[in-house]
Amino acid sequence: MTVLSDYEYEYGIDRRLINASNARVVSMSIDAKRFDGVDKQVSENKRKEFGIPEDAFVVGTVGRIALQKDPETFVMVAADLKSKISNIYFLWVGDGDLREMMIRLAKDLGVDDRLVITGRQESRSIPDLLSAMDIFLFTSKFEGLPISILEAMASKRPTIVSSDTGAA
């Protein structure tokens, strides 16, 4: 049996809902201090690394490019926003099986020139990558506890979450 906090563990033991011999706590949290004070120069360097102009407005996300994360909706939102905001770019931090579909859809909708897919990144670089975003867009179809939302909020990024997620 796995529980997500010491409180749940103690609660379960006290009420005999779980057995101490086969229960353990698995913390689902982040170290918010990792996201404090990312230097502005780091943000500018990340944008430059991915060919994003310094003065662009960047909408981004972090996650696998997989059905669950709904990259199709991300690209459709990108197309809609590009028609309204002239200097906008879209940054997807991650990679996955639906990458080629995402690229084709972006091309079909005319946003391929504004979509940057970083590929897989080390977790230690996530604070720097989030600092390159102006807004965090979370389009997942379903999630348990989406760590990337916690990380975006720890980075003080305005966060937009799909109402279909189950996490909203």
C-alpha cells in the first residue's frame, strides 16, 4: 500500500485502514526552492538556444508528447493565439511518440514556424526552461497529481489548465 503523505499514513494506521508492515509513504512533491531566483540572463539564454526572440511572448508546457498530454489541443491553441498575438512562440519541453503528428498538425495550422519542441530534458534544467515561458499551458486529458503544474507555479508562471484534466 502506498500513501502520499505522513498524514495519510498515520490516519490509515490509526483507523486500521492500512497495515504498517506493507505501507509506505511516497512523497509527491517538489522542492520549490529549486525554482527561486532563476537569473533573467538564464531565461534569455534559453530563448536564444531555441531560436526564440528575446521580446517574444512564450506559451509553454512540460511533458511527454503523448495522448494523455493532448499535444493536439496545445497546437490548436497555438494556432488560435498566433492569429491574435503577432510575436508569440510556443515551447514544448519534452518528447514522445506523437512528436511527428504534432509537427504535421502545426504545419497544417500554420504555426510550425513558432513551435519549438526541445526534446527530452534533464529534470535539473526544468527551472531554467520554465523561466523562458511567460505562461504555462497545461492541456492534459487526465492526470493524477501533475507535477509540472506545481513546478510552473513554483516558477511563478501564470498557469492555464484545461478543465478536462481532472486536476483543475
